[in-house]
Amino acid sequence: MGGETLMRKILDYGSRADPYPLYAELRRTPVSRQEDGSYAVSTYHELLALLHDPRITSTHKDREEAFGGQFPPSFIGMDPPEHDRVRGLAMRQFGPPHSPHRIHDMRGEMEATIRELIDAFPAGGEIDVVDAFAYPFPVTVICRLLGVPHEDEPKFRTWADELVASIDPRPGEDPSVRLREGAETRRELALYINDLIENGAGRSDGGMLFRLAADHDAEGGPLSRVELVVTAILLLIAGHETTVNLIANGVLTLLRRPDQWERLRREPEIAPRLVEELLRFEPPAQIILQRGALADIEIGGVTIPEGSVVAMVLASGNRDPKRFTDPDEFDPDRPDIEHLGFGSGVHSCFGAPLARLEAQIALTQLVRRLDNPRLLADPPPYRSSAVLRGPRHLPVAFDRVLP
């Protein structure tokens, strides 16, 4: 198959269960021009170079118009210096250096949430790991982080589901219908977040939203109300959906490898390295579509012309044999787990510390408490998106839930 048609095949839903042979084929031409004039980059070192290249832009009017055009871009769709200002202000309330303990201090709440979810499993029988475990956990965590009242969490779950559906239409659906529905959901969510900030004005102890709104000490701050609302929506979508996929992909990967499932049960201390290898082996965000070239860029023996659209196939780079030994093997002991699962450069994943901790806790608790688990469908049904790739359902049978 020619490199110019491989991306079309990769994006086709029929390839969702196992795109990795196609990625291997794509890597034969590290930088390949596609039928529509865009360029696909698929090898590790070329991807890493472009992720740090200031000649690559993240600004795209088409993306915002697809979301209804009613909001300015979030910082993920901005370039420096504006990107750095908004992201820097948001990070002050999320992680180091200003809030170094924010994520770590949520560990107890996360563990309690996981226990409640597992306690609700039937005593013996079957569950859908996505619906009963991987999906509700991250949205509960993001609500607690933002400061959403407990009684409003079901609303957020509904909005998260609708927003994900708007960017991930099911096969055979008209995507424009989903996009219009997503735009309406964004309006509802924006009004709710605005009201939440108004009602919590002046509070600094009720969650990240209120601390961001009250942060007048930062240079260039605080965030405007619109910037704050858009950032909150970004955290809900990006922070939730990718973590759902990370946990579901993790459970699927471990159940396919009973020795690794048992090892994590016996040695929970390996969880951090296991999650890093999972981010390399089955990353939840597989492709960055629609970056743009601000100038001619020579890379991988090819010149990407100024104005071209660039697709970065991160999941392919994570399996590049020129970077990783035995890249198609899942090996938490490998010494070189420097993956692209969270991207790199100025747009490296804002929520990476949270996602890592959520996955470590979720997988460690699940392997400890499920007795004799086994997959009921392999491969399972996948979400339609090739970009945010993960199982839509993951039915698992087990004998009992251990205390």
C-alpha cells in the first residue's frame, strides 16, 4: 500500500482494533505526502523534532468553527506567547511550582472513589469495564478537582458523554449532527461553569475554578472569565476522555497477558513503570491531526512546504524499532520508556501527572480485587475515533470481587 493512502486506511474504522501493522508500513516513509496534500510523520526522532519546532502551529480556525464558533480556542489550540500565558496561569493552580501537592493530595479521594466503584460490581458475573469503572472514575476526579458540587456530578457526566460523542461520531452517523449537538452542550456547560464561578466568587478552598478566578497575584493574570470557562471545558474533555482510554487500554493489555496481571497484583510497586510502558504501547491519544507548517520544514529527507497540514502519528513513533528494542512487546522492565504518549514540547499533556496517578491507582486496585477475570470479547468494540483510541465497551467476566 502506498504511503499516500495509508492514513486514509488508518483513519478507517475497520482498522481501529489493530492499527499497528499499518503504522509499521507507514514508517517505511517517515514523512509521507497524503492524497489531500497533508503530510504524515510517523517515526520517533522526526516526531520529537517537530513537537519542539516553533515552525509548527497549533492554531486552526476550522477546528473552532467545527465546535460552533462560539468560543475562542483553548490553550491547546494556541501558539506561544499566548499559549504560554494561559497555560502558565492554569498550571499555577494545578501543579509545580506553585501547587506542588495538588495532585498528590487527591490520592486518598481517588482511592476511595475506586473502592466505591469496585464495591458496586456484582458479586460474581460480568461487568463492562468502561461503563462501570474506566468511565465514571476520571469524571468524578475532574469534578472534585474543579470544585463541582457533589450533587452536580451527574450533570458533568452527561455533558462529558455528549461532548465526547460530538467529536467521536459512531460509524454511519452524520458527523455534522453530532457537532451541532456538541456546540449546544458546550453552551450549556459554559453557562453552568460561569454560574458556578459567580456563586463561588472569592472562594479559594472550593476547587481549581475558584482559585483560578481569584488568582490576582500572577503576572498576566487572572484568566478572563471566557478563558477560564474554555479552560474548564478543555480539562473536562481532554482530562476525562484520554484517561478513560488509558485505563481501559490498560485493563485490556493486562488481561491479554495474565503474567503481567499477576505480577502487578504481587508487586504493586511496579505500577508507575507499567503505566509508562502502557503509554508507549497503547497510548490513549494516537495521532495529532491538523498541525500546520509556518515555513518550509526539511525533515526526514522531505521538505514540508509552508502552509501544509501536518499529522503527527505519535502511536507509530512509540513503536519505532529505531528507538525502542522489541517495540511490539509489552515490557514494563524496558530501560528506555521515553514515549510520546503525552506528546512533548510546549503542548505536552497538561494533565499528565493526574492521568498517571489515576491509571496507577485504578489498575492496581482492580488487579487486587477481581478474582479470575477473563475477556468476553477480544478484540472488544472500539470507539470510532482513531485519534482518541480506546474500547467503547470492555466486557469482562470474573468469579468474585475480593474484599
